Amino acid sequence: MLYTRVRTAYEAECAERGGADVLILAGTDPLASPLPNVVDEVRRASTLHLRVVLRLRGGYTTDGGEMTRLRGLASSYRGAGADGFVFGFLNAMAGIDVGACGELAGDDTWGWTFDRAIDAVLDRDTAWTALESLPRLDSVMTAGSARRVEFGLDRLIGLGESRWGVIAAGGLAPEHVPWLVRGGITRFYPDDPPSSADAVAAWRGLIDEEMARARTRG
């Protein structure tokens, strides 16, 4: 699957024409939430599954005051056509903030993606176990490293058989795709928003080609 970061309706149109599967809508800062009216514009421009980033500031922590605003944003985004969300919060010990993530997820029905906060934890094994308790979490973005995919490639490949829908993200380059597909990774999230439908189509073609090769190898 090809996940594509977009910021505008035009980029959403490019993503859909180029063959993306899922849109990740962020603000100008890729770690920040967009304005609600942008969600509406993107929804009108594309029929693809749309997930919106939920975060108000840099870093991976949050607090009670922000949580009220974030839940308000989530409600507004859902009203504008969002299908789900992307977020992830850590506590003061650089572990998963299960309380904050669970509160934001609430008891609604939408699915969501845990973002690259997972790459900033101190204890990876404990963090991945903590994800098990979060409601409706269906995918996790990771570079396998706090830096970029090139430094976490082996770890990413090791996650290919996990129960999570692991999304390779963070410095993903075309040359990583064959190795990741062989390791069982099937979801990919390039860093840059699309400049054209052709740019998305290039990723689409590469992923499809490598997935076909993997099926042939059996």
C-alpha cells in the first residue's frame, strides 16, 4: 500500500491520479494538524481513505489542556470527512503515553495510525507491547530507527511479520523498497508531498513491481 502525505486539495488530486491508496493529511509542518477547512477541501478533491494528523506542537508529548483541543479537532475533522487519524504520544519517561493515546482514541469507531513517536522511545520492546492495549490502532509508522530508514532497515525487516500494519516511513528511498518487500513490509510512506501525479505513479510502479516479484518467489 502506498501512503501519501498531502497538504492541499491539489496534492490529494495528484495522489489519487498517481495511484496512492491512503492520504495522510498534515499541516505545513508534517507533524502538525491542518486547519479543518483544509480537511473539507481535500475530502472534496479525493475519494481515497483519508487520515489526518492530530498534534498541536512539536515533540511527542501532550497534556490535559491539549487533549480537549485535540478531541475537538478530531470531531471537526470527522465532520469534514476524515476516515481516521495519525498520532502518537510519549510520556516523561519516553515510553508510550497509553493514557493520552487511549483518551484521544476514545470509544469512537475510526481506525488510526501510531506515528513515528515509536522511534523515539527508550525501551522498544516495552513500547511495542504497550501498543497492544490501545483501541482500534491498526498501523504503526516507523523507520526502525530514531534517524532514518537507512539506519533502521534491519529492524524494519524484522517487523515485517508482526501483527501490526507496519508502515515504512522516515527517509524512505526507492532502493529500500526491494529489501523491505522481501522482509514482509507491504506499506510505504515517502516523505515528500506529491509534486505531480507522475511522482506518485513512480512510487506506485516500484511498489507493485516488487510485490509482484515477491509473489513470484512464493
